[in-house]
Amino acid sequence: MRALLFRTAILVIVLLPLSAQNQGSNTAASATPTPPTADPAQIIEFLSKSISWYRQIPIEQQLATQPSDLAFLDQNRRVADQVLQLAFEFARTQAQARAQQRQPQQQAQTPDSRSYQGLTRAAQKAQQQIQDTQAELQDTREKLARAPASKRAALQAQVAELESEIGLLQARIDALQGMLEFASTSNAGVSGVGLRAQIEELARSVPAAISHPQGANVKEQEPPSSTQTTALTRKPEPNGIWGLLSELIHLTSKLHTLDDELRATGDLKQGTVVLRKPMLGHLRDLIHQGDVLFAAADKASPAELAQQKQQLDALTMQFRQSSAGMLPLSKVNILLDTFQRTLNNWRENVKDDIHDDLRELLFRVGVLAILVALVFGIGEIWRRTTFRYVHETRRRYQFLLLRRIVMWVAIGLIIIVTFASQLGSAVTFAGLITAGVAVALQNVIVSIVAYFFLIGKYGIRVGDRVQIAGVTGEVVELGLVRIHLMELSGPGDSQPTGRVVAFSNSIVFQPGPGVFKQIPGTSFIWHEIKLTLAGEADFHAARLRITKAVDGALAGYREGIDAQREVMAKNLTSISPGELKPRVHLHYTAAGIEAMVKYAVEFQKASEMDDHLMKEIMAALEQEPRIKLVSAELQSAK
């Protein structure tokens, strides 16, 4: 029957240690072997590792950003609190067991430790005194219960005095035991510091409600719950490529952190296995000794049975002490299994989130690729349609430019909408960026807008002769923000100066002199010849000669001028046939008679027409009667 009880107890302790630990009795026989205790260095190492493992819970709290994470976090927090509390319980139990084993050991110490025998004797004497005082207190309380009313006051005073003596003796014993513990552990090589002192020092680094044993009166402010803390940092669901990428990076980091915690939990669990191994072996030895005594009891004599009873009582005492020392570690082992299962479930949940976000990311990237391909497809159809139905080079260029702008704007909008985590924030951000760009690039934006005015129906193109801000030249390049002219000068503004002049397109919107361009399809300009005749010349004769010379000189170029007049009438409005004919005007001045000849010349034949006209006029003035020419000046009309 006793073997069955021993086996049942060892199964409960090793496999399912869920009951409260049994307190060992202090009446163990001195002849029985003492239960094994862990090395102080191993205890401190296990306790330090447990504290480091416990401090990973705040890291888990930072990982809990989804509602599904809160359940895992709360469960792990409760398990971690229990694990650390049991670790301190185990350490204190081991320290107490070692303190109880020191008293018989100190009598067999080497001569180097004999200086502590006085402390040992003082502790033993104090222990005996407290036992005697407790017996006297018990006897006095019994007398108080039976005493008449006249003697109760004296007995109550005596009880109070004895209780005070016990308190003083207990304080003396605690002091002596602390000194003995420090001395013994110092000789054992634990860095000169007692095991109990090191345990209490580590206990001060964690919350007192966890490091102190259950039932201790410890007041400490409860830390904020993980649910409340995590609710403040909960993130919204990502709905864009950029948000999904950020979420994937966060989930991957969370997965790595959970893997690290799993490894740390496995290491701590392995430490509990190492510490439990000698204790478990000791319990098995006790069970074996009990089986041997049970087998011998059948053939034993009454005297032997009495001796075996004492041995069984001693084995029972040892079994209780050993099981009480191993029970916290067994509980820690089971709690760590629960912690690992929770972490594994949390890890699988995170992996599922990663797979879902990855699928969503791939879907959005696919949609983005399809939309961009669709934009390029529409652009290609636009390009082919333009080449097929728009034959004018100028119009074709404008359509292709508009196609390029529309395509890139559409692609930019698609990318912004696809990558934005929150469309409202993207719109706000885009508005702020647009306002900043509009202020910083004001002139550039105005130049780009002016470009579309310059390429309009009556706009300019490469090869046109224009006049901008008093500079005459031919357009050699027309860009989005600038226009380049090859400057022309000389007679009739027809000779290149060798310089290229650049103007911003924004000059179109400036209040000063704008852009002057030849009418489309025409290539003529008005020239003026200013003649100063002598004052005594015949006014009517001079007018008649000059008019006849001008008509004769320009008669050969009339066909080209009339063709350009028809182009003007076609592109603009009806023009009177005489508007492009030369004009001659004479009037008197202080210097004499001033004659103004205004006529249209083609760009390509300007010099030829000017020379021919001057020769004819000079020949007409040399006829008899001769008209004296004072001065002559040729200039372009404004």
C-alpha cells in the first residue's frame, strides 16, 4: 500500500504538478540522508535567465497591433507572471534547504571555518530559548483559559511579555542565520555574497507582486493592461501597395521576434530540466528504498518492524521535502509548455496575415501592371490614329505631344492611387505638394502654359521669322519652357549675326512688347526708303518720277506679292487688292522735300528688290530737268 502511495506521489509531482506544495516538517531524523539541492551558481543563473525571459513581455506588447494579438498577449502575460513567481519560490526554497543543511555540516568543517562555531552555538542556543519560551507561552495561555477573573490581568500581562520575548529571540535568530548563511556561501565560492541576498537583490529588479511569494502583503500599482496600451497603437488596415509593403515588413519583424522568444523559452525550459534531473533521481531512489523496506516487512520481527517504521517515517519526510523543492520547477515546466503553444499559435496567426497581405500585394501589383499596360495600349492606338488621319506635320506634333502628356499624367495618377495607403491623406499630401511646386516653379509653370499658346493656330514653329522684345530672328527650337532664335540683322533683317537668343515662353503673358510672327503662308515685309530732295525742286514732277520708277521697278515682283496677298485673304479675311501695292508720299520739311516710299518685299529677294528700286529712283531723278537728291535712307517699316 505504501509503494502505491509513493508511486502515485511521484507521478503527481513529475507529470502533473498542479496542486499546492506540501510544507515539510522540521522533525526529520538527523540520520537520514539530506535531499539534494541545486548549486547556488545554477540557481542564480536560472533566476537571472527567468528574469531576462520575463522582460520580453513588453516587446510582445509592442507587437500586439491587431485585435487577434491581444488574446495571445494577455495569456502570455499571465503565464510569464506565474513562471517568474514560481522561479523565485524555487530559489527561496533551495536557499532555505541549504540553510537547514549547514548546521550539521558546520561541525565537520575544516579548521579554517572554526571561527564560525560561536555563531552556530549562539544560533542553537537562541533556537532552544525560543522553543522553551514558546512552551512557557502555551502553558500560560492554558492557565489563562482556566484562571478566575481575579488572576486574568496578571496572566494576560505575562502572555504579552512572553510574546515580546519570542519576537526578540526570533529577530536574534534571523540575524545569526543571515551571518551564518553569508559566511558559508562565501566559503563555498559564491562571489562572497549569500545566496539569499542575491535572490532578494534580483527580486528588487522585478515588480514586488511577482517576486514575493503568494499571500505576501505587497502593495504595488498595477501596470496598465495590455489591451488598453495596445489599443492606443493599433494600426488601420492597409489599402495601398505602400501600406501593404510596410505591413509586410512589420509582420516579418514580428515573426522574427516571436521566433527569438520561442528560442528563449526553449532555453529556459531546458534549464528547468537540468535542475530537476538530480531531484527526480533522488525521488526515484527514495521510492526504491521504500520498496525494499516493504518487501522486508513481511519477514521482519517486531523489533525489526519498529526500526523499519522509523526508516519509513524518515523516507516520507525526505519525500515531502524533495517533492516540495521540485514542485515549482515542475509547474514552471508545464507553464512554459503553455507559453510555447501560445507563441506557436501567435506565430501561425502572423504567418497567415503575411500570406493574406502578400496575396493582396500581388493582386494590386497585377492590377497596376494591367492599368499601365492599358494606358500604353490606348497611347499606341492614339499614335497610330494620329499618323493615319492627321497629315499636317504641325498638327501631328501637337496631337503626339498631347498624347504623351495625357499618358504620363494618367500613369502618375494610377501609381498614386495604387500606392497610397489612405486616399484622403494622399489627396491632402498631393494638394500641399502642388501648392509648394506652384510657388517654387511659378515661372516654369507659366512658361509651360505659354507653350500651348505658342503652338496654336496662329502660333510659331521652327523656321518662322519672328520678332520678340525687339530681337528679329528665325525660330530654331521651340521647347516647353524656352524658345531659341537665330538672330538676324543687316539690310532688311536678313543676315544672321552668328548668335542664338533664348527667351522664356512666359514672355507671351508679359505686358511689354510681345511676339511678332509672320502670317502663316507669307514671307514678305515692308521696307521704306526715305529720300530728301532739294527745296527748289518741282514737287509734282518729283512725285510723278518717283511713283513711275517704283511701279516700274516692282512690276517684275508683283506676281509673288499678289500670291502672298491671296494666302492672307484665305487665312484671315478679305483684303483689298491695293493694300500690298507700293505707296509714295511727299511733303515739305525744313531740309526740303521729303519723299517716303513704302513697299512690300519678299524675304528671299529683299536685297535684290531694294537695289533695283534704288537704281530706278536714282535714274528717274537724274532725268532733265534734274532733281537734286540731298540724302537717301533705307529701313524696315514698323
